[in-house]
Amino acid sequence: MATTSGAVVLTGGTGYLGTSLAERLLARGHRVRLLVRRAAAGRAASGAEVIVGNALDSVSIATALQAGDTLVHLVGTAHPNPAKAAEFETVDLASIRAAVDAASRVAIAHLVYVSVAQPAPVMRAYVAARAAGEAAIAGSGVRATILRPWYVVGPGHRWPLILTPLYALAARVPHWRPATQRLGLVSLEQMTRALVRAVEKPPASALAIVEVPEIRAPG
């Protein structure tokens, strides 16, 4: 149940991951505040406080934050693919840089960021943008947890399941096993659970990295 003293603030809180996470946090007794675009306000989880703003603007993000809050940054390009390389810079990277700036000025307690597994042999522009976001966090000094899923399988996001036999085959080859683990699939339930753990158990050090095997961990 809730262990944080401040609120949990979500950017991207009405999206694929955000909706699941907001509902879970509310059920566990957290105070949840969502920074949303006006058009998305109607999709906010029941019980969450809604702040209309712009997740690409640090001043706007700061209006949703108070000292001691936890900020979970979930903004990103929907259904990323190589054709969306420009969006990875203007949305994914721009938004986390704005979030880091806001978090630094407001003195929040903890920043949780959903990055991506790396290194990776594909989606290089996407991985590069997320790695640059991680670098911005590391350079800020804000206490943070970075989660690195590769693909989160759930409603509307199930096509990678056709690759399951290939994953099983690759896992049997010692040379491929580390990459297979790093780039493994996680379920929406596993990802939501890992995000809740990150919120409720901030790292003792300045920065924690959570890879796919840890995301998959039960409990």
C-alpha cells in the first residue's frame, strides 16, 4: 500500500501504461495527480486529480508538482517505429528533458522514467533518444529509477507474441542469451507491477536501473 509522503504525478497518465498505473496506484491508496492535455482530461482515472498542461514544457510540468512528490514520466511516441524518428526527438526526448528541469526546480523526491532496453540491434533512433533522456536524468542529480522494457505486451500491443518461438530458441544459445534476456517481452501486468514497486521503493542511491528480468519479477 501507499508508502510515499507526497503525491504521485503522472505525465502520459491517460495512455497505455499510464491508465493501468494510475488505477493501480489509486487502488493502493496513493494520491495521484495527472498532467494531461485538455483533450485527454475525460480519460483520466476516477479519483485522480487532473491538471491540464503541456508535458513538453517544463514550466507547465512544474505547476503539477510539489516538493516531495514522485513524478512518473510516461510520455512518448505511440507505437514507435523507424518512420517516427523525428518524433523521438521532439516528443520523447523533449518531454523527459522538460520533466527533469521541472523536477530539479521543484525538488521532488523521486523521478521514475520508462526508457527502453539497450543496446539494441534495431530502432536505433528510438534507443538513442531514450539514452539521451537517461543522460539528462543522470546529469541532474535527481533521485531516479529508470525502467528499461523492450516491448510491453497487452491490449492492442500483442503482435510480438508471434516471436515467442524465436525467443525460446535464442535463449538456448549461450552467445545470444544475454541479449534475449535484455530484449525480452514483458506483459502490461508485469510492467504495471514494476512501476508500482519503483514508486513505493525509491532507490537508496541517486539512480537505479531496472532491466527486463527485474521487471518480470513477481511481487
